[in-house]
Amino acid sequence: MDGIPNNNENDNKNLKECNKEEEEVKEMAPGSSTPIHRSSSRPQLDVSRAAIQGNFEERNPTILLPNQSDDISHLALDIGGSLIKLVYFSRHEEHSADDKRKRSIKKRFGISNGSRRSYPILGGRLHFVKFETGKLNECLDFISAKQLHRGGLDSPSWPSGTRPEDNTIIIKATGGGAYKFADVFKERLGVSLDKEDEMDCLVAGANFLLKAIRHEAFTHMEGQKEFVQIDQNDLFPYLLVNIGSGVSMIKVDGDGKFQRVSGTNVGGGTYWGLGRLLTKCKSFDELLELSQQGDNSNVDMLVGDIYGGMDYSKIGLSASTIASSFGKTISESKELSDYRPEDISLSLLRMISYNIGQISYLNALRYGLKRIFFGGFFIRGHAYTMDTISFAVHFWSKGQAQAMFLRHEGFLGALGAFMSYEKHGLDVLRAHQLVERFPMGAPCVGGKIHGPPLGDLNEKISWMEKFVQKGTEITAPVPMAPPGTTGVGGFERPSSRGNALRSDASAALNIGVLHLVPTLEVFPLLADPKMYEPNTIDLSDHSELEFWFMVLSEHLPDLVAKAVASEGGTDDAKRRGDAFAHAFSAHLARLMEEPAAYGKLGLANLLELREECLREFQFVDAYITIKQRENEASLAVLPDLLIELDSMNEEERLLALIEGVLAANIFDWGSRACVDLYHKGTIIEIYRMSRKKMQRPWQEDDFDMFKKRMLGCGDKKPPPHGRALLFVDNSGADVVLGMLPLARELLRRGTEVVLVANSLPALNDVTANELPEIVAEAAKHCDILRKAAEAGGLLVDAMVSVEHGLVDNSASVPLMVVENGCGGPCIDFRQVSSELAAAARDADLIILEGMGRALHTNFNARFRCDALKLAMVKNQRLAEKLFNGNIYDCVCRFEPAGEQLQHNFS
């Protein structure tokens, strides 16, 4: 019943210890005492602040490198016997205007641009594409068309590899094809292939992915994917099992430190070879497809076959356990033609997968390794394959070990070859600097991807219009291009079979574009960054997922109308609006079909996906006109509100201010209930109505605790907070009549105030670029705001004066504005802007306002300073989910520094 042991003595004798040493020069990172090791003989790849753009579940994601300098190769290849995997770099300039507000903030908080370059940041993305090796000419045409070997179409120079005097371009390559086809590349492209060791590249690629990407690894049991967060400080050692034609098992102890400890000659080639002989299948994918229709009990001898349908409970074997693969065929008078190819394929798949899983676990046990990662051509996102390997590891380890898989597993070698341009740059990479985004990829119709990735917006719109007119169903970017095709993603019809385990695109992982964002940092005031989870709502609950998809779908027509209107309602805007609607609907359809398609999905990710999709179709700010109108209306009544507040004593005023924030938070164009309210009165009328309905106690009411911290008891007055971070939400009444008066009160009490707003537009949320103008208008009617804005460099004249040292505002309490680094309605404190992180280091109070930042995310977050969470619940289901409440319930949650409050919700 046990698997056959591997008797390849060479595997056990020839252990290759790869502790590579090369000549290095040490360079100090800007603002750091840690040396960065640079190879003196290779172009330097700067992977600091890397990020992914594209589909989490797609097989071939794109990676953005914003800090990359000009001396980088733009192309690396892994040329195998079946597939050519290509990783290429495309430039990306992240325009982050270095305006006066930013310069003032940088000066105040001591933020440096760094010595390497100033804004705009030169960055890039890593794209992943594959071709059949038998169609090498298609790969060469693709490289030539995009001029990848010359640094890309957007390159002004020759940054690829090196350029010797004979103008020969050198690019990195690995795999046997790097030798076999070297002359072809030289003849067609004028390129010399610099061959890198396959195993070196494999390990380097795996190390990069596991350290740099938050949700790279996942488990797969009984059709369910679960993403695993790997602590990069506790990554090594691990076992990497690469399943190609044969199987190599590699013990990885660190960067450049590994040894092949075992392997087996029974691998993917065995499956494909025997499968081809026994089933007459013409492709590896066809054989995998057959397996999902199979029943291996028709050919395998099970324990129940031996024991009359009973378990062999004494040794813990169930009746369904395979006693002998293909064992049933020896006792039956049948010919090969009498057996179903589907059953044969599944039996083969399980035989080989179980064997590999068992040998892998035994090697992990032998070396005391906690983690086993599987990759290689044999895996290729196939659900049955991953399930059988996982079952074997779970069975033989008695549940003590888990098989884990990698989203980019097919590209480890190509990525390792790409990274070999600079082998010591990975230590500067951090997961919080990576952002994965999911643009539309190459078009896929009828299961086949046609052509390379869509190159520009017009191509995307034209393609979508063409197939929408034909009635072709469009869904989201798919994971892997089928054999004989190219591209990093496309569109696929949903599978109608409804199988729990599927080998088609719907079952596999999508990979996005990895953006490296150098200005992102972990928020320094998180109580425990490792335990922090931003999302309050768990979308792994399918009913929850369906509800939010319904909410987003219902809101889509109104959003499209606003987006088109924001661009003047032109014909071009209408085309882009229709294309956006179809694209976002495609994303939703893909996620409904496979909820784990884009990785570990939270509501914050889903809402930001919508905003990214809008930006992809060049809608910069869909609500800009509405925001301007609401800001003007709210600023017009602000002076009267301030007079009313100043007539109160401080206790009455504090309550009125909190009520005002909660009342003003009703203005949210992302809420259907609130959109309906806009038809029932003016902004001011709705605000006044909302304030009149403010009745305590609120659903969560910690106001008295907050009041005690602010005002004290009796004659005992507590010291004011030193610096408060106010995370603002919506434009209009929300910020003008709610948060600005609260900021004014804190300033009056001697607290520095930092208004924190979105870096990019999202619905009607106010942005950091818009806030200075709003503050300047409000300051015209209030000396407190005016002096604070001057001290904080928010007023235009004051910016110039402060910057040149003409005015001394050291005695004034400043009001400042920073951007949060986000482009959605929520906030993930694992990835915030460097200016917010700098401002937070001396803060002792944060105020989170609004559903997105205080309820959808961070409702359960804990901080190392006082935290006040204020929001009006504008969704009935959310109110029920959080505290069995009702729509328009209010939350005023105060969590003093150091207290670990526990909240249990139904």
C-alpha cells in the first residue's frame, strides 16, 4: 500500500551546497545605517517598494518597480522544453507632484526625497508572459514588437543588460532552451543569452516572492484555497519541491543557500508520458481536463475492495483509501479500450501526486522543516493536482504539515533570472511597499487568449465593444494562457459544470500587476502590526460576498452616470463609461465564480478595485463637480455654525461637535440610502435634520469617556493631546461642518492637528490636494483656523513665507494636511504614505471618521495611542452584522492608549 521509495542514489550523494560568493561593494541606503550589497559586475536592480498589478488568481502577474534606475535589464527568460516563460520590465512614472504643501510637510517632519532621485519617481512593473517552446517565433515577434531587448518602446537609451562596443545586447536566460536556442536569439534579435543556473534561479525566484508578496502562498484542501501570510523573518529553512518532468526537492536555508536533498524520477513527465500512451490525449492540459471527469475507483484497488467494503480500522485506513494504484485492472478480463480515459487520467494523477506528496513530507520530516512549497509545470493551478498533493502531505503527517503552493509558481525560474541582474537587492524589499492591481488583460474568447496583452485604453475599449455587440459574455482576467497562446490574462466564460474542483481557468489563481510603491510604510501607531487585520467584514462568507456584489452592481449605473458627467458627457466619456461598466461587472462575475480569484479578498480590496477600474478607463474624479458644489454650500453656512458653537460652554460644545461629526457623516454617495436622501432636501436641510435626530445613547457610546479625557473631572484638567491625526471622509458637510469644527476645538486647546485625506479620489471622499483650498476658505471666517493654517503652511502666502523662513510661526499650533497613500474609501494601516507615517510618530490621538475607515475597516484595530472612531451606519446589513443594530445608528467608540478592549459581535 505504501509508495515505492526513490532509489536514485545520485540524488542522495550529490548534494549541491550553493553558497555563492561574489565581489561586492557596500552602499548605504538613504537614511539607513544598513548597507545594501551591490554586485560590482552587474547592472543594479532596485526592488525597493515593489508591488503587483493585476489579478491575484491569475498565473502571470505584473510587478511594478518605482525606484528602478536606468541601468536595468528589461527582460529575462526561462526556456523550458514545453514553455518559454518571459519576465519583462516596463517603465512607470508615478507622478507625485512635489507641491508647496508637500515641501512644507517634508520640512516639518524631516522627510527626505532620498539621494537617488526626486519626483516624479521612475518606476516600473514586472510582467509575466508565456509561449509554447514549439512556437518560439511568436515569442521572438513579441519581444521585437515591444523592443523589450532594447529596453522597451518607452526607453530613450539602451538600458537592457550591458552594451559592449559591438552593440551586442546581453539578457539573462535559464533553462535548457537558453543553450539550445541561443543562436536563434542572436540571429533574430541580435541578443546574447547570459545563461543562469536553473536551480539558482528557481530558489531566487521563490525567495523573492515569499518575502515580497503578502499573499503569495496558499493552501488548497477539498477545493478551498486559503492564503497564508509568511513572516519573512521566519521564512528559512523551507523545502521547495519543483515538479517538472521529474521532481527536485530543495532545502532552502537562505538567499543563495540551498541544497538538493532528494527527488524522484516520477513526475510530470511520467504523468504526461503514461497518460499519452494510455489515453491518446494530445496535450498535457487535455489530460488534466479528463481527470476532473474521472472516477479512479474503477481502476484503483481500494482498501474496501480487499476488506469487503469495510475500513481497516486497526491501522487507520478507510475503505476509500487507495491500496494499489491500477490494482483493480489485474483481476479483470478487460482490455485498455474497456476503461474510460477519464478514470485512467485521474488514477495516474493521484498515483503520482500521492507519491510526490509522501516523499516530500518524509524529506521535510528528515530535515525538521516546517514548510513545504510546491511548484513547477506539473502544478499549473490545477485544483485536483493541488488537492491530491495536499491530501498526501496531510495523511502522512497526520495533519501536522501542510502543502503550500505559490501563485507565481510557473515563473520562479524566469523571475530568478531577472533578479540575477542584482542578487543582493532583495533585502531592501518589504511587503508593505507592494500593491497588487488588477487591470484587464489580453482578450480571451471561447477559452483561448488572442494576442498579447492589450496595449492601451483604445484597444481595451474597442475589444470590449466588439464582443459586447456580438453578445459574447465577458468576465474577468483569467489565470493562465492555454498552450499555444500568449498574454498575462484575458476573459473567460464562467464554467457551467459547477464542480467543486476544476481544472479550467475558473478554478485557478489570477495574478495581477505588481506595483512597487516607494512611499508606503507601516503605520507606526499600530499596537501589533503582525496581528492587524484591516477588514471587518469577512467576504469568505459567500452570502456576505453576494450581498456586497449586489450593492456594488446596483450602484454601478449611478456611478457610470456621474463619471461620464465629470468628463463633460462627451461621446468619448460615454464609450469609456460603458467599457468601465463592463470591465467592473467582469471582475464581479469572476469573483462570484471564484471568490479566492484575487487572493485574500476583503471589502476594502473590493471597493478599491472599483476605483482602480475607474482610473484604468481614465476617469480621474467621477464626483468632482458634486464635491465642489457641496463644499461651496457647506462653507457658506460654516460661519453661523462656528458662532453657534462659540456660544456654548466647553462641555456643551464638545457634545455638539461630536454630534456634528456624526450628523454630517450622513453625506455619502457610496450609500444607496444616502443617495435617496439627496432627493428630499438641500445639504443644509439634511444636515440639520440629521443633527436633530441625534439622540443618546448611541449604538456604541463612549462619549463620556472621551469627554473625561478631554475635559477632566471638576478642577482637575488633563493635559491636551500633543498631536491629533484626523482621518477625514467625505467632501461637503462631512468635512466642512463636521471635522473642521472638531479640528478647530483641538487647536483651541493647544493640540497640533493633522488632517489625513485620500491621496486619490474615491467616490465623494475629500482628497489631500483639495483640503488646503477648503481650509483656506474656512480660515477667512475664523482666526483660530487662519493662524493654524498659516503655521502649518496651508495658506499660499504662508507656504512661501514659512518655506523661506520669513515668518516665525513657532508659537502657533499648526494645522496640517497629509495624504494617506490610499485611493479607495477604506484604509489599510499596513500601507500608508511616508508623510502620514512621519506625522504619526509624535501623535497621541487619532480620530477615524466614516464607515470606510472606522467600520468597514479598522473597527477592531488597536493602536498605541488614544483612538476615537466616529461613524454613522448607512447600511442595514452592516448595522445588523456589527451590533444587531439599524441603519443610521451611530458609533462613538473611544479606546484610550494601552487598553486592550474586547468587542464581541454577532
